[in-house]
Amino acid sequence: MAAHSGRILVGGLLALAVALGLGRFAFTPILPVMQAQYGFDAQGSGWLAASNNVGYLIGALWAGWARTDAGRHRLLALGFVLLVATLALMPATASPVVWNVLRLIAGIASAWIFVLASALVVPLLTAAGHARWTGFHFGGVGFGIILAGLVVGWVVNSFGSDAAWLATAAMALVMALLSWPVLAGAHVAAAAVPPATPSASRFPMTLLAAAYFCEGLGYIVTGTFLVAVVRSTEGLGDYANLSWVLVGLAALPSAAAWSFLAEKHGHLKILVAGHVVQAVGVALPALSHHPAAVLLGAVMYGGTFLGIVGMSLAFGRALNPAGAARIMGLLTAVFGIGQIIGPVLAAHLAATGGWGPALLMAAGVVLLGAPLLLAGEAWARRGETRLATR
């Protein structure tokens, strides 16, 4: 059973490396060279990122409608094909309109892979008694980011953005071919629908959703523009790709680490801490141009964004176990909307005042999630107190 679970874990890890580590985040080291090569501005890059995130929101909601086991497997396979194809086609044109369409389709495919691979891997690992391994499954995003920083970063600096897109597509194809045979043979038995139960807490879901929206809007700014920010800062150009590699290295174990802390100390407390740490990490490159500050910021950012996503979703499920699917849909939607707004808003701020205001805006929005969560905790306690005194 352990060997089978190990294969499932590796298959899922590679799928997530393809879906987000390369499918979304290879764009980050390619972006500054692509801008210089094709002559488009920060706002153009913001729209490219937003198109990808619009696609991801569509794809995540679409994946939720796949009702049959065979349908989910077909959609997962199509996601691999479409993602590799759209990455490979980026150098075939210099049209911003076509680029945006390709990034939109890539976002849909990324979501199909991420959602459906996770829907296979997480229940199978849990059923096999390896629930704690699921954090390493999500660490596949970090693995993909490391490859993007090392391989794609080297290719783009040596041979240009067109070659970098092709290198990304080639790596995605290899990992998809390794992942798909494992996931194609994975099937999750239909679980019994849980009986209707009252909410596990009086914590208001609207405040959790608002905090998660803030995370979506704020985290994506660094996730999209970090390499461009570091590259454009005087004296820091040589650290641009290294900063992205550090993001991936920090992200690789982060989901498992934050999950362990949340189980030990409670989701809410650790979730608040994650928002604070990430806000500091996002702000550091704007507050100091010293290499140590910038690289520390990359580690703090990389070490938190997957953890916040995992903890927010787990907390939402705990608040309403019977309505878990509806809660996941709500949180996915608000997070996706934040991801769409973030790059466009940051690019506008960068075009008018430089990257400093854009990063500080993102840090402030992420930080806002902490008092929203604390306000939810206070509300829940007041409700419990009123209930106890009746």
C-alpha cells in the first residue's frame, strides 16, 4: 500500500508542477525578457496575467461539474494536452490578443489539472492512512517553480523568451507523460454523502471569504511580477532568477509544514500568522533594495502562499462539513476574482509610480486578511457567549 501511495503522490506532485509551477508561474521569469523583446508595458503584462487567472477561475468551476469518474479522467487528460499546446504556441505569434487567448486557455487547463488531480490524490492518500502526505502533493507547485527559476530562467536569459516558452512546454510534456499513466489508473470510490450537520463554528463565512479574497488579490502580485521587480531594481538584476528559485524551495515543504502547525495550534491562529508573514515578505523588496532583504522576502512569500490556501480551504470545510462542496466553490470563486484584479491593479500602480507602490498595495491587502479573520473569531465568541447565557 505504501508503494502504491508513493506512486500516487509522485503522480500528483508532477501534475501540480505542470499545472501551476510551469503552467502559470513559468510566466514570471519569462515576463521581463518578453517585455524587452516585444516592447509591451507593465499594463500589458498585467492583462496577460489576468487572462490566465480568468481562465483558471472558469476551469475550476468547470471541473466541479464533471460528475462521472470517466468524465473527470477525460477532462484531466485534455487539460494536460491543452496546457502543453498553449505553452508551445506562445512563440508562434507576436499578437497580444492571441497571447491573451492562449493564456486564458492555459488557465482553464491548469485548473482542470490542479482540481482533478487533487480530487484523485488527496482522498486516495487519506484512505491509505497517509493523510499527512497530501501537503507534499501540493508541494508540487513549489517543485515546478524551482524548475521555472533554474531551467526556464537560464534559457530565457541565454536564448530569449521564445526559447523559454518552448523549454517550458517540453518540461511540462515530460512531466505530464510521467504523471498521466499513474493518475489514469487512479479511481476514488464514491463516498457517502455526510448527513446535514450544524456548522462546526459560528465563525461567519463571509469574513473567511473576504480574507481569502485578500490573499488571492495580494499574493498574485508577487507571484506574477517578482522577477520583473528584482530585475528592474538597480544592483539586483543578478538576483532575479535566484529570488524565484528561493520561492519554489520555500514553497516545496510549506503546505505540509503549515498543515502540521494548524493541526497543533488551530487553523485560525496559524492562518492569521501566515497572512502577517506573507505581507512582510511581499513588502520587503519595496522597503529595502538590499539583496538580503529581497531574498528573505522571496522565502517568506514562497513559504506562505500554499499554506494559506490549504489552511483556508481546510478551515472552510471545518466550518460547514455538510456543505463542503458549496464552501469550496465560494472560496474558489472569491480567490479567483482576487487573482484577476491583482495583476491589473498592480500593473496600473507600477505604470504610474513604480513597483514600490504596487508591492505595498499587495502587502496591505494580504495583511488586511488578518484583522478580518480576527474579527470573525470575535464574532464567533460573542455568538457562543450569547448562546451560553440563554
